[in-house]
Amino acid sequence: MRGVTRDCVVEIFDRKTVYLFAAVTLIAVVIALLSPKMEMEFHATGNVDMGSMGDFLTNPITKALSTYLKFMVFLAVMASAGLVPNMLAKGRADFYLSKPISRTSLLLNKLVGIWLVYGGTIVLGGILTYAALVSAHGFFDWKILYVFALGLVSLFIWLSITTTVGIASGSTAMSIMSAFLVWVAQVILYWHEQIKGFLESKPVGYVVDGLYYIFPKTGEVSTIANACAYGKPVESWMPLYSSLIFSVVLVSLAVIIFKRRNY
Amino acid sequence: MNVVDVHELTKIYPGGVRKGGVVALDSVTLAVEQGEVFGLLGPNGAGKTTFLKVLLGITQITSGSAGIAGFSPSDPRSRQKVGYLPENHRFPGHLTGLGFLELTGRLYGMSQAEIDDRTDYLLELVGMDRWANMKIKKYSKGMSQRIGLAQALMCDPEILLLDEPTDGVDPVGKIEIRQVLKKVREEGKSIVLNSHLLSEVEAVADRVAILSRGKLIRVSSVEELTSRASQFEVEADIGSNVITIPPEVGKIISISSKGLIAELTKEENINQIIDQLRMKRVSIRSVKPMKVSLEQSFIETITASKEAAP
């Protein structure tokens, strides 16, 4: 399905969002190159909480890169949210759907195309930023690949949400809003144990727990990535598995909706 | 052999009309033969576009059956040799005309060599070779329509489905598109044509179907629809001669010194008029059955169906 994927690449470049990624990467590279000076400044002023500073200094490169990737994933989700609704807009859908390809294939290729282009852009930007960090700090570790790999997994999870809502609603705004709502929900559900204790109701506790396990946990996936990069043991892989299951279920749902819809 | 075959096809869009759904197609049964140019006529909302979308699997069938190129519309193989130009299209504006045709070729699974050959030929055929490298979002309506026709022809289709192909095209462009359609027909391909321009359909179609409110009212050849077998026009130097015919033969609708128009009870009764004219030594220049335009026939059919509706 090189047609759909190549079309996706051309469309993304035409939208010029890639230039924004380049600008963000440039800023990240400049900050990375200046980072030794900033570190010295922290030490000189002493106005930083020493607990968090210690954590920060454990592996500043990993944290910096992880933060950069999270921001890039956020940008990619915003930039790509309109691609699927746009493909299925009135007058455009007819063109794609009248060709000898199944709807499942069309949708999955579009999703993979978006993931490859934005994932590739993020990885490329990440490599440049990491190279700048390495040249500034003189530290290199192959385990940093975990951060890249799980960054791509996070991107896929978010794309599965925007794609499914895009198919169901045909609206870019709804896709962006749904991604934001899931993000808010996962932040709240991260504190599910505390919420349960606060509510003191068993049935509500089960619901909160259920939602915690159902919803994606990209924040915790990032924590897993950092632990792998630090070489520390991972406490639980459940956030990664459950998030991936969530995405696969969502994409399957998107396929079912897409196959049944009239255009 | 039928390239399109639908039987008792019904399509109801959910919602609307107090939640009972909107009936777009109501038990439609028809077939299109290979090599035929088939016109679909009907007022707005008659179900013409839905009919094409059902054939392409863009819209799902509620009940009945449909087949195109020997496959069910839900099978992607049914579209392998089908070209489609949609109405009110919004082709990918980020692509150039050339890029758009290349994308179309790839979606049909064509090789790069096939795509290159076909794009060169089609860009010239539809008169878009000069604008091939311009982005579609900068095209005028007529240019979009031409490139849309080119993409519909990209797979060298056996069946061409066209929804308002000359919409927004200038008069010269319309003639050019008509010539393209005639060329496609000469190659033995089938064309299903939706158009509000009845003169356009009349010029190229072999048969037409008239749809109204989702129902199929009539299917017949253009010849049949436009001829009035019972009416004849006689060109003759009648002068001041008086011509009369008995009611059982028919009646004269109009008469002048240069000819007459008669409505006859039987086609062969024209001989009685000719005999009378010759007896009176009137010179006859021509005798021809009366014809009406497809537009007139269409209006009459639609009006009659509305009057017959409960």
C-alpha cells in the first residue's frame, strides 16, 4: 500500500508542520549544547531543591531526551489529528473508497503512514538532540534506545485514540479533545489508590481501578523507558501491556466503524 | 453480458424523516450491458448518486443485491477495472495533477512504468498536460473536473461511472469531454452517466433510467423515449387544400400551407393521409415521425409519476 503511505508523507510535508518539528529540535539542540553551563549555574546559585536536583543529575541526558520526546509526541498528536477526518471528508472519501483496496487496508495504511512519518521525524530530532547532549556531556549509552522505542509506542497509543475518534466523529476538533481528555483521565487515574482511599466506597473503588487498568498509561510507559535506560529494574510492565491492548482494541473498533459507515 | 446488475436494491439512510430513515433507493432492479452508455436521470434527491455509491461499496446496501463487474460491491476486486468521477469532489489539494494520477495508479496497484505511460496519455487526452505540475488546490472547477476524469480513466476501466462529469466545465470543455466519452465507448467500455444536462445524456447515451424519489420509473432506449410513434410531421405544399381525416384514423393537430402534424390511432394510418394528399396532387417533401427532446420526455415522465403517486 505504498500509495496511501506516500500520499500521507506528501500531505504531511504540505502541511508544513515538519518545519515546526525542525524548529523545536533546533531549540532542543541549542539547549543541549548549552546544558553544561546551565548545570554550573544551578550549582553556583544553589537555588534548586537538592532532592530533585540529585534525581536530575542521575542521568540528565536520559531525562532531557525523554522530555524532548514527550513534547514531540504531543506536537505530533496535535499535528496529525486532522489527517484521518480529512481523508474521509465529503468529496474526498469517494476518491479513496472507489479504489480496489479494502477499508481495513486503507485505514491501517493511513495510520501506519502517519506513525512512520511523525515517528521518523521524532526519532530524527531525538538523534540530533541526543548527539548534542552527548557532545556536551561526553556520555553515551546504547540503552537510550529504550527511550526512543517506547516514545514510538506512546505515539502509536495516542494516534490510535485520535484515529478512532476521527473515524467515529469525522471531526478534527473531537480528535484533539478526546486525546486531551484521555490525557487528563490518565493523570487522574494515576492516583487511583489515593482516590479510592478518599472516596471510601468499594463499588466506586472497583470502577476507579477498572478505569485505571483500561485507560492508557503513557506517563508510566515513559517511566518504564527511563528505568530501562538507567539500567534499573522495571517495577511492572503492566502499564505498557495494558496501554498496548487499549490501542489495539481502539484500532479494531475504528476498523469496525469504518467498514460499516456510509460515505 | 451485464456489467452492472441490481435486484430489488433498497437503500435507507438511518435517521431523518422522523427517524424512519430516508429512502434513497426503493426496490430498484436494472442492468447495464457491456459496451453500453447508460444514463441515470432524475430530479435532485432521486437517488442517482446513491446508486453509484452503492455499486462502489461507498454506501452500504440495506436490502436487495447489487453486482458490478461480476463481483459484490463489498469485494475490493469489483473496483479493479472501474473508474469513478464523483460529484462535488474534493481531490487531495496537496498533490499536483501528475502526483494525483500517480497516486491513483498506485491505489490500483499499477507498476511505475504503467503509471508513467498512462499519465502521459491521459493528461494529453483531457487537455491538462500544461498544468500537470500545478497543485490541485490551485485548479479551477473545470480543471478539477478534467483531472477527475483522467483519474477515472487511469486504470483503463471496463466500466466508467460518472457523476455530473461536465459540472463547471466551459462549453468547449463539455464538447471535449463528450468526445472522450465517445472514444471510451468505441473501445467497447461501459459508461454509467449521471447528469442533469439531459442534452448531454441524449447525445451519448444508448439507454436511460429515470429515477424519482428512489423509485425506478422507467428504463428505455433514448430512441424510444424521444420518439412519438403516433405523431407524424408531413412537409408538403398543401396550399389552400382542405385535408380531413376521420376520428378513427386520428386527428390533425396543426396544418399550414407548407405541411401538417397529425396524431394517428395507428402508425400505418399515415398512408391514408399520404393517399389523400396525392389524390389532391399535393407535392410531398417528407414524412417523419415526430420526436421530442429527452428533456421534454423526462419532464412528462416525472410529471406523470407524481400524478400517479398516492
